[in-house]
Amino acid sequence: MDKILRIFKIPELRNSVLFILGMLVIFRLVGAIPVPGVNLDQLRNFFANNQFFSLISTFTGGGLDNFSLVMMGVGPYITASIIMQLLTMIFPSLEQLYKYEGEAGREKVNQYSRMLTVPLAALQSYAYLILFQKQGVIGGLSVLDWVAAIAATSAGSIFLMWIGELISEKNIGNGISILIFAGIVGRLISGVVQGQITYQSTQFFTYLVFVIIALVVIAGVVYLSEAQRNIPINYARRVRGQKIYGGVSTYLPMRVNNAGVMPIIFALSLLLFPTMISAFFATSNITLLANIAGALKSFLENGLIYGALYFILVVAFTYFYTAVTFDPKSISENVQKQGGYIPGIRPGQPTAQFLTHLLNRVTLVGAVFLGVIAILPSVVKGLTGITVLTIGGTSILIVVSVILEVIKAVNAHLSMYEY
């Protein structure tokens, strides 16, 4: 409480917090404006019978549930960022730009991501409109209606991207993450209200088990989000003139969950493609195409198969993303240049091999943890039968990560103000 009071006593920090809250209010208001011509009853039935799209709607802050102007959320921007990260691995010129040209180079890559967001938003908007039209959610649209709907929903996604970057400029957490966090919390509140309406006294122990599982999961997420393996680093003494430098011991932190929630988003994106394709062609006039799409849809809707695929993809992408963000060879070279070494390990290539070996072991724990978090909603649903409050392990991971990030940023601001 003392820290909260101090936040509002510091003008700069108070203005930043109020600005972010104002942006979140605008985000929620825009999320309540629906695209015209939508059958809301048919839309609710569609999401009630499709767990996968309900999970996607969580990341849009419920905008997809309402078929609102921001129904895609920041999804196109996230997809564009993922594509640009993959391209930096493929093209040396982009890698040079991102890694070795400092802040200006990263800003240029971010600009490319923003530009790529525009066609991706239009393409995704068109795909959603076609899909929902085939499901009977929206009626027949004229050419002008199509253009207006695609333009409006694409503009909504670009608008959220802009709001997210305005929030990021205040240096209190990542703006895109905060927008996703606000959407998840908004859905959680409506889930609690719905749970109170459907609650019966005979379900007391079921809800109690659910609350216990939720608390254990949140504690586990906090613990593993902050967990790290500290690798000791010693620095040799160096004499320059009459001064002695170095001779100190420190450590290199290696996080257990080095990839954050990105592997889950990667896996969801990969699973989304065949699911959307099968739903798109399931009502095709070509019998063979409709049968193949129906078989693929039935295959993916099998809980065990879907859960197994989801888990495997999350584990694989965790290793992939960790390899992108943590380069043992580069780190060993930097440590060697600064006169440092790991006790018992020779500098250079042996250090890189040691870090790679250690990284693979530590990442295995983080990968399995993320995989379990990803399939947690299905497990909780099977144990308790409660679906209205199950916002998902992925959502919990995002909420906890964003809260921890904001707390650290606010503490840094308060410490700076004291100094």
C-alpha cells in the first residue's frame, strides 16, 4: 500500500499509470463495438462448441466473441513479429541489422514488422469473415460490405498495435502484453459472474478442488518464471597504470523459462492453420474435399490427439526459441573478451560446449513446464468439469508474467526517484 501511494505522489509515474489505464479503457470500449450484420446467437453457439476458437478469443480480449472491430486483437502484429524473427535467422543482412547495428537496426526491423502487419491483418480478417459466413454467423455480404468489414477490422488491429506501442513508451511493461493481459482479466471477471449464476451447493467440493488447483498452478508459474541457474564467472586481474581491475566473481543467469510464452503462441499459430482450413472446406461442394476436411477436423477435435500435438509442438518450439535468443558461442566469446572464465572450464570453445550442454538440460525443465501449462485447461476440465472459470494455463502464464514485469518496472522507477 505504501508503494501504491508513492506511485501517485510522483508526477511522472502517476501520469504514466493514468495514461495506461486510459488506453485500456479505450481498448475495452472499442472491443464492445460489433461489426454490423452478425447473428449473435449463432456466434455464441459457435464458440460454445469450439474450444480452440474460444482459446484464440482469449488472446483478443474477447473481441472475437463479440465479432467487434478489434476481433483479431494484436494477433496480426504478433504474427508479423514472429515472421521477422524467423527471417532474421534466414537472411544474414537482416541478422546483421538486428544484432549488430544497435537500437537503430532493431527499430528498422520493428518498422518492417509494423508494415507487414497491414497485409496480414487484411488476410486474417478475410479468412475469419469467410469462416463465419460458412458457419452461418454472418449473412450474405455485398462487395461494399466486404470491403468495409475488412477495412474496419484491419484498422482495429492496427489501432491496437499503435495503442500497445504508446503504452510501451511509458516504460511500465510491454504494451502488447498489457493489452493481452487486460483482455484475459476482462474474460476472467465475466467467467466469475457466470460461475456464480450457475453455482449449486452440491458443487462446493468441485469448486474447492478447482480453486486449489488454480492456486498451485499460479504458485508454480511464479516460481518457474523467476527460476534461473546461476553459472559462476571469475574475472582475471588486470593492471592498467597504477590501478588494478577485475579479480571479482559474479555469475551468468540462465533462466529456466527463457522463451516466455512465445512457444505456446508459435504452437497455437501452427495448429490454427489446419483447423481453419478444415473448417473452411468442410462445407465445400466437392465431396472428396469436404470428406478430407471433415476427417482432419475430427482428427484435431480428438482431445488426446490435440493435447499430444500441442504438448510436442510447445516443447519443440521452446528449444527453437531458446536457441534463437540464447547463443552460447556468442556469450562465451564476450566472457573471454572481458577476461572472464567459468571455474574448471577452459575459455573459448569448451565454454561454449559447456553452456550448450547446460542450456539443453535447463531448457528441458522449462519446455515440459510450458507443455503442461498449455494442456492444463483440458486436464482441469476433465477433473472438475468446470469450464466457465477455466481461462487456461497459457492465460495464467501471461497474467503472472505481465504482473511481475510491471512490478519490476515500477520498483525501478521508484528506486530511480529515490536516488
